[in-house]
Amino acid sequence: MSIRIDRVVTRGGDRGQTSLGDGTRVDKSCTRIEAMGAVDEANATIGVLRLHVPPPSPDAACLARIQSLLFDIGGILCVPEQGPDDADNFRGGDAAVAFLEQATERLRVRQTPLRSFVLPAGSPGAAHAHLARTVARRAERQVVLLRKEEFVSPSVLRCLNRLSDYLFVLARHLNNDGQDDVPWQPGSRDA
């Protein structure tokens, strides 16, 4: 695939509209654009998370692959599908779900079982993984809203769901495989 971008400033969106991948003009506030934006935000937070994961690790490679996957999902969302009878335009969806499940399990087996909820804190890497997890969950919620209006490949939702699972387990991994997790302390309202 060859991509060439000659202009960034197009002025095409100056009136609050943008173009989808099929050329359709829509409001920038429409559900589809909100879903695409949330996926883009998740991708950006993972970019920041990558600053805290050393490049030679399997997790650095996994995060790079996830960023490309999220870009693919954004591309899928920018072209409306007609419905479940049409060819699913996320052909690699099942493989992506399997990849995320394997990456999650690779880390989870090394961790002690949870005995409490944990706070989104700990090491800088863990805190960023938790932030990326919450943004991925928001992207998932936005895609669920879009699915109520239009067809969305079921694999897209499964990927976003597995992504937040992976990011939670990665956060625990970056907290010394859960040993440095910050447990929730019930009753803090009395402090």
C-alpha cells in the first residue's frame, strides 16, 4: 500500500464536518467520528505508555503491534459497513483477538492472584498502562454506541475488550508482576 499526504491543512472541516473513507460527509460530532476519535486517543495513550517499556522486551513489540491494530480499527470504522450479510471488512479480527489473549495470558501466569481491587497507580509504566486501559474502555463504549446505530464488525468490539484486559495485566506486570500494586483501601471516606 502506498500512502501519500501532500496537504495537512485542507479547510474541509472548517464548518464542523469531515469525510469518511467512502467520501460521505458527516458532522464531526456524529457517533462514528466519536468512536474513531476514541480509538485514536487509545492509540496515542499507548504511544506514551511505550516510553516506559524497554524496546527489547516482548511487551514493547506487543504495544507496537497493538498501535498498528488500533490504526487498522480506525480505518475500519471510517468506512461504514452495510451489515452482517456483507463481507466483514475486519478479516484479521479473529487473529487479532487471539494475539491479545495470548499476550495477556503470557503475563498473567506470572502474577499472583488478585485479593483486592487495585488502584491505577504504582510505577510510572503501570500508571500509564492503567490510563491507556481506561481510554481503551472509553473507545469500546463509543463503538458500542455506534453499533446501536449501524453495523460494526463484532471483532472490533472483541479486540477493544481484550485490549483493556491486556493493559490491566500489563500494568500489573509493570508493578513487579503485581507485587507493587497499590491495593484499594475500603473506608477511605472516613479519613
